Amino acid sequence: MNTQPIGIFDSGVGGTSIWREIHALLPHENCIYLADSSNAPYGPKGKEAIINLSIKNTEYLIKQNCKLIVVACNTATTNAISILRENYNIPFIGIEPAIKPAALQSKTQAIGILATKGTLSSELFSKTSSLFTNNIKVIEQVGDGIVELIESGNLFSDALKNLLKVYLKPMIDAHIDYLVLGCTHYPYLMPILLELLPKHVKIIDSGEAVARQTKAILERHVLLNTRLTPSENKFFTNGNPEVMASLLGNKYLVEYLKF
């Protein structure tokens, strides 16, 4: 049982940022990564569609004998993870924007949140935000167009940089000191964000926290892989394999899979 893989799915290539953190913390765990790039982004889709896509991804990973599933997509987590937990007898790890640490540590009492429409409009996000941001100014920004540009291989394009300039301006004007990344695609924007933001602004994503939670849940269910052999990591996409391969530094085989 312990050598069975961890399953990870996202609306596209962005969740590989979560896989990186899991692999760094748990280098002996086998992983199967599933990118539903042909349906990316999930953000603009309705709740029912997001749930159905999440079920489709989950059932594929269960068929691959995964022992735990990481929903490496903020939109899928906030809209579908409760349904997945109710219907499948397997541990699930979800992704939420790291609002709490940003709100608690902010000195300027102003934070920015860059996320998809599906995340910002979800009930789970609203509940989390209301718990920790009562006395904090929160500048929310829907990142329309970002996922599409990353998925099409235009991560470092002028179009993406210009889009980010527009999205960040209200946050900079409000004197934020923390920017919360609410989509697993967005950590790949880090070099551009560091260039565009004032030096004092700290950027927070959920990757390390998700990896720690994954380890904790594996330990709780006695599912850790105790073999000290090199891990096997498989990457599948129904989009362009070259885009994911480039994000992974062309170190792993990415296979096209119609699902």
C-alpha cells in the first residue's frame, strides 16, 4: 500500500508548483500528476461544471491506485472538495489561498489577493476571508487571462507582464505588504512579480503548507512510502505536453492523455 502513488490533479500545468513542494519534502513518494489543460481555466466555469470535472479527474486517479489525492487547484478545492470527500473513501488534500498568515502579519493592514473568479466567488473563500480580515483592507483581483497565457506557453511574454502591471497597480496604490497567490499557476509568475512589486511586499503561496499537510495525512493513515528508492513520477496532460515539460525543466517525460 505504501508504495502506491500520490495522485495530483489541476485544471492545467499550475499544480506542478504543488508537486515540486511535495517532491522536495517527500522525495521517495511516487506521484501521478494529471493536468486537465483542455478545460483550463476552471475559474470562469460554474460550480456544477467544476464538480463534474473534479469527479472525472478523481476517478481517473483512483483507477491508477492512488492512495491519496491532492486537489492542486484552488478553484476545484473551494467548489468541489467537500463533494469528493463525501463520495470517495480516500484522503484528499485541498488548496486554499494563504489569507490567514498574510492578514496576521500585515503591518500596513492591507493585503492583495490574486486569484481566479471561481476561487474569489466561492463560499469557502468567503468564510476564510471573513474570519481573518475584519480589520484588514483586502484588494481582490481576478486574474483573467493569466492561466490561458501560461497554458499556451507564454509565461514570460510582454502580454502577461502588461496584464500583471494592470492587476497589481490598485494593490500597490493601497500600500499592500503581502500578496497572496490564489491559484497554483501563479507561483510561476514569481520572477515577474518580484520585478513589478515594491521590494517590501512579501508573496505567499500555499505550496509548502500543502506539502506538510500531505506528509501529515500520510503519516496519520500509515501510508508513507518507507522504501528509500528513487521515486517514479508520471505526468499526464490533455493539452500540450511541451508546455508542462518546459515548466519542469524538461527533466521528466510528459505524456499526452485524452481523458
